[in-house]
Amino acid sequence: MTLNNQNELVLKATAVLESLAGGNPEAIMNYIHPDQYIQHNHGLPDGRAAMLGALAHLKEIGTKVSIKRTLADGDYVALHSEYDFFGPKIGFDIFRFENGLIVEHWDNIQDRVEKTPSNHTMIDGPATIKDIGKTEVNKAVVKSYVENILFGKNPDLLASYFAGDHYIQHSPHIADGLSGLGAALRGLKERNVEFRYTHLHQVIGQGDFVLTVSEGLFDGQHTSFYDLFRVEDGKIAEHWDVIEAILPAEKRKNPNSRF
């Protein structure tokens, strides 16, 4: 796919997400497939009509959307955004396109935490994509990290993925550095808080940014983990995430998998 085609998909995905705040149905009508739209957000029914039906309510409650980062990888576009609906939130949205129309959507949303041990916010940091030619290499680095470290296959390799203690952390309860990550993981273990990744579902990357979508358990709850990494010279340099508990089956408004 050419860069121009990717840019076009990003513009379409951006317009659809921003329409949730503006209440204008035009982007949804123009860019979402009328019959084949699969919704993985369990709070909404399947199909384009459900999105259109939610617009008036979203506008009424003063919904705001500010997109901070965009990634385009083949037919997929991922957006990293700041929301305001029922309070400030941070979210990731992923859209899959077929023949120029959106046919599938996944997301993860978490309440924004203002005070963090790293003194970074959940959304700040660089947004400009670099090293386009290293996309596949960087995706491989991140995939390897998720499988070896987060899945626990080879935890002794942890330090090899980082340049010393240089690691900028935006996860709201973890301090900067590899030392901060280690301290947070030890703290969870000491409090007997279960934190486990079990399945890696998607790896979406462009240049030095790579987003992974994983499934697992956190504090006894079935959980969806979205992790965004920035890779620098083959090492993980920065990390953002959004963690959301998965609704039990009886509360879901569509029958689709969360992933």
C-alpha cells in the first residue's frame, strides 16, 4: 500500500472518530460500510446504524475527542486519543478497511490518571513517526518483547530490550526506567495481584511506533491490554498503555469477540 493510500485511510478514520464529538453523521455515512461493519466494543450493538444512533447522545453529554497519534499498517489504522465523556479518558481505536471503507473496529478506553510516578501524562511525548524503513524490524522487536517478557516465556531477557535504564514510561502507575518497571512488577507480586498476558492478538506498526493488542488477566478480571511502544535503535525507549476489563457475556450488546 502506498503512503498516499495510507494517508487517505488515516484521514477517514480520524474523521469518523472526530464525528463522535461533533455529531455530524457525514463521515460515518461515507466511510463505514453500510452492511459489513463489525463492532468489537461490547458497549455498542453491531453495525453502522448503532454508531449513527449514538451520535445525538454523545453530542448531548459534551463528548470531546483529541487525537494525538496515528499509525497506518496495511488495511489497519490505529488512533491514540484523549477523550472527554463521563470524565477524562485515554483510548486506542483500531479500524480495519476493505476497499476504502471501514469494516471492523476495536478499542480500549481507560480513565485518565492525572498524577503519575513518572510525572509524564498518559498521552504526552513524541507523536511524529520516524524510521519508516524499520517498521518490520521494530514490530519484530516488540512482538519478541511481549512474548518473552509479558507472557513470561524468557524473563531473563528483560534487560536486552532496553538501553540501560533509559525507558520513558506513560503507564499511569509505573515510574520511568527499567528499574521503575521492575519495582511495579514486584509490587504487584507482593500484593498478590494477578497480572498475566495470555494471548497476543494484533501487532500494528509504522516506523518507530508499534501497538500490540493482548488478552489476559489483571487482578482477577478478564482484561484487554493495549500497549504502544516507541523503538529507538533496536531498543524499547518509550511506552504508553490502556487497560480495560472485558465485560461479562450477559452485559455485552453484540456477540463478537473483544479481539
